[in-house]
Amino acid sequence: MEVLAAAPRQIDWPEISLWLGVLALLVVAAGIAVALVRRGVRNSGSAGSPAFTLQDLREMRDRGDLTEVEYQAARTAALGQAAGGLSDKPPPNRRGT
């Protein structure tokens, strides 16, 4: 019985280079996608912040941009949002007290 020796395989460098390039492009595309998703999540988190601070509302009332009734309604709404945001948070964990 004769054992045939396998011929040594030639390494196909152009094909390896092609696939390494494709892999590198996929890694870069995934990195860009992750960055865009993180930016979107970060920006959507600030969507719940009030449009005006109480100081802004006072200044608008003093300039005459808001009537007293509008100021009181906006102030009440802003304070209600702030109180609602506080109630969503769990109470602090106080051990030993």
C-alpha cells in the first residue's frame, strides 16, 4: 500500500486580504452603529426635562410675555412634573436607621 503525500497548499494571500478587509469594515460599521444608538438613547433621556425653568417663567411674566394666569398655570405644571419625577425614584436605602 502506497501512501500518497499531499501536495503542500499554497496560501491565497489576496483572498485572505479581501476577507480581512471585509471583517475590518464590519467592525467599523458596528462601532458607528453603537455610537449612533448610544447618542439616540442619551438624547431621548433628556426629552422629559422641562422646557422652562421657574426662573425663565418669572422672567417671561415680568417682561409681559405671560399673563399672571398663564404664569400660574405653567408654574403649577412645572412643579407637578418635578413632583412626578421625584415620586418615580425609589426611596433611599437607609440601613441601620
